[in-house]
Amino acid sequence: MKFKALLFSFVLLSIITTGYSQNYSIGESLYPSKSEFELIGISSKTGVSAYRYKKQVSERFYGRKLGDIIVGIKDGHIAQTIYLMIPESGDVGVPQEILNLIQAVLPFPLAYVNGIYGVNIDNYSITISRTNNSLTFNKDRIMYFSSIKQSILQR
């Protein structure tokens, strides 16, 4: 039964990010090349290595231009993905149209807590927020973050 839940989660996360050329899915094997990725840090808690995609991204993600893509790698597999969307001039917070597109492929409703929309599905978490901090390179961005649960990454 756990295998079916895990397989469902992989399929779900793949569907959520399908249709974009720089598409990185949780669990996918990835060995970042220096020509495409820059190592930006390694978590002392989880051992996940964070890489920033270096090439120009021309694709749109949920209707917005992408500023940056960050992938977290552990043991040669993607454990986290961060897509940083550039807000349009009229955007306030996370636009409802983005939330509607994401919600349309989720089996559970997104929760809203302290400015962050999110959902936990089995051993995976997805959050969407309007953010301006070091994780977004101090730029105003709409951040789509997907990850294997921290408790599993700390094993």
C-alpha cells in the first residue's frame, strides 16, 4: 500500500509541473553539470545540495515568467524544487489564477496559513507564497516550492 501512495505522489508531482521545458520532478535522477547549474549551498541538517539553474529560462510557469529555478539534490535524486515566478505589475500576493491552476491538479485543497498556501500529500509538501528574501535572491517572487518531507530528508 505504501508503494501505491508513493507512486501516486510521484505521478501527482510530475503532473503539477508538466509542460515546462525546465521541468524537474521529485525523485528524478539528476547529476547537475557545472555548465547548467551553480551550487549555492548544502544543508547541514539534511545533506541536500541546492543548485541554481544558470541558463536563461524563457518558458512561463503557471502564466508567469520564471526568474530562477532551484533544485535540491540528495543521493543523486531531486528532493526539492523551487520555481521563482516573476510577478506581473498588477499581482497582489499569490494571484488567484495561479492558485486555481495548481488546485485543479491536487486531490486535496490548499490550506492558507500566514501568507503561505500549501498541502501535504503523503511524504511530499507543496507551498506557494509571495516572497522576498535570500531564498529568492532578495527579489519579489511568487515561489512554488515542492519537497520530500524534512523528516525523510534528515534520515
